[in-house]
Amino acid sequence: MNSSATSLAGAELGEVVHAAGYFRRLLLFICCATLFEGYDLLIINLVLPSLGKDFGADSQTLGFAVGLINVGTILAFLPVLLADRFGRRPVFLAAVTGYTLFTVLTVLSVGLYDFVVYQFVARLFMVTEIGVGAIILTEEAPARYRGAAVTLMFALSLLGGVIGSSIFPFLIQTELGWRALYLAGGALCPILIFYWRRLAETQRWQREYERQEGHRPPLLASFRELRAVLAPRYRRRLVAGATIWFTVNAWSSSCLFFFAYYVTNERGWNASQVGHTLTLGYILAIVGYATAGPMLDFAGRRLTACLYFTLGGLAAMTCFLAESVSVITVAYILVLGMHALWPIAATITSEMFPTHMRGMANAAVNNLLGRTGMVLAPSTVGVLSTWLGSVGQGVAGVAVITFLCLPVILALVGENRGKSLEEIG
């Protein structure tokens, strides 16, 4: 069979056929955007001790502030669901633009209240960007390495962490201090301008739009479609997806947002130690991501998720209860490597639902339900730190949640490795 016949056969089966080089360019753009997601999550970790000093806030107040900021990740439900109605491309580009703008505006913060407002909106756009980016890659990547493509997108967030931790010891000493880290977030702007006209709509969404003869239902109908996600047919998938995302968000936010505060205030580390440990950690953590992609596509979704949740919980508890610098460092490197749970969760939940409702369903299980973990966990850590007298013990307590998710994965998650999206249904 010649190549053109193969392409036509692939299209008839629902697979996507791209012009030469397009998918590589698409992957590069989405990965660049994701790089700044990793950067953003890191710098709030790094600046938390400085915010406490500048704004006179204790660990409990900072915990509630971070939790409030993360409410923006829940409200990302609204723009993500619109990706089903208006298309993946416009929503993704709008999200990248909004995230860049409000990250830079954070530099203007004069108190904890306006810092929370700027970061609330930035986080809303950031999560929209990541959610829609995962949908784009899920729909555009060939089935045989769909898991690897989504994993690579999230793996690039490690590079953002390396960049942030590398420049932190230098920027924190400048006149702008922690604000300089947010100013550097504007570096995404030139990349956005370059790719603006080069990003096409996904072929699967375009086919669905043409199948409906270009008809877009009223905006309120997009919200009514939420009932379809809650229908008995998809209820097991909804429970599984929401549980996975809640666990990932709770575990990740507690580990990421409080590490610098923990080692600075409870273990006596200085800015240089924090920066060097995080730089080393983000570099070595790539092993966790590099392993997750092949495991998803060859060992399967359920086995990979269970392994990473187990190691992530054990590493977090070890890190935040230890006193030895070397033990904390090694354990936190493993914690960062286990953050490959993000692409693992994104791959599993993006496959669960059909194309016409994929944006709505992902918005429901990730943003509307799952992201409550990112809101509740920092506040819980703050409260536990007051009761127990230690932020480290508070984080270790929250990390137990990873083990509670394992029965749900084994009972409710289907095994979809190697299947096309049309086969899953």
C-alpha cells in the first residue's frame, strides 16, 4: 500500500494525518507554554518565605492565600468547557495570553491581597492552557505514542523549574527581589506572537464541527451538556477521573508550595541551598517523566498510575519528616520525578470521553472537581502546621491521600493503551 493510500485509510479510521513537520511544531509550541507552567508553580514555592516577611503573614495565612489563589484553577472549568464550543485553538491562545499578562502584573503587588488577585487570574489561565493543551495533543497525536506526547508536554515543566531555581539566588538579591521572578514570566510573549498564526484547529474538533454543519449551540447549552457527563453511562469514568485529579492536586500543591518555606524556616536552609537543591531536583526528575511515557504506552495506564502514586506518597512523607540535608534532597528529587502523575492523569482522563464532550468532561473532572484538592490542601497544611507545630508534618499528613486513591484506580480505570480514541468511545 502506498503512502497516500495509507493516509486515506488512517483518516477513515479516525486517525489524524498532518502535513510534514506540523505535529513537531505543534508539540514544540505547547511544550514551551507548559515550561512556564512549571516555572509558575516553582516560583510561588520560592517566594513564599519572602512574602511572609514582606507582608507580615504566618504559615496559616500563607496557606489560606495559596488556597484562595488556587480557586482560580477551579474556575478554569469555564474556559476549558468552551473549547468544545469554540474550538481548541482560540481558547488555548487566549489562555496563554492571559497567563502571560497577569504573571507580569503580579510585579505591581503592594500587599498580599492584590498579589492573590493577580495570581488568582494567572492561575486560572495557566490551568486552562494546560488542560486544553493536553486535549490538543490527545486529539492530534497518533495512538501509538499518545501517552508519550502528553508526558513530554508536562516534562517540559521541569525545564521551567530548572530555569526558575537557577535564576532565583540571583534575582532575589536584586532591587526587585521576588518580583523579578514574575517579571521574567513575560518571556513567553515573543513565543506566543511567533506561533499565533501557525497553530491550527485540531482535525478531530474540526470534523465534529463539520458533522454538525457548522452549527454552534447557544452558550448556555454548553453548560447544559454537563448533564451528559453526569449520565449513568459515564458515571464510573467521572468518579475515577475526579478522584485521580483531586489526589494529584492535593499531593502536588502541598509538596510544591511549602518546600522552600519548610526547609528555610524549619531546617535552616539559605536561599542558595534551596536554589541549588531545586535545580538539581528538576534536572534529575526528568527520569521520572522519561519513564512514565513508555510505561503508559507499554505497561498500561493502571499499573503506571498505581506505581507513581505509591512512590510519590512515600517520598513526600520521607522528605517532610526528615532532618538530614541529604535525605531531604534525595526524597524531594523523587517527589519531583513523581510529578509525572500530571501527564499520567491527563492521559487517562483525556481518553475517557468522546470528542464532542472531551473539553466539558475534562473541565468537570479536572477543574470543577479535581482542582478542589489544590484549594483545600494548602489550607489544610496551614491548619495542621498550627496544630502540630510543623509545616513538614502538615505536608506529610496530606501526602497520605495518594494511598487512598489506589483502590479507585484499580476498580474504575479502564486500560486504553494502544487504542484509538474512536475505539474507546
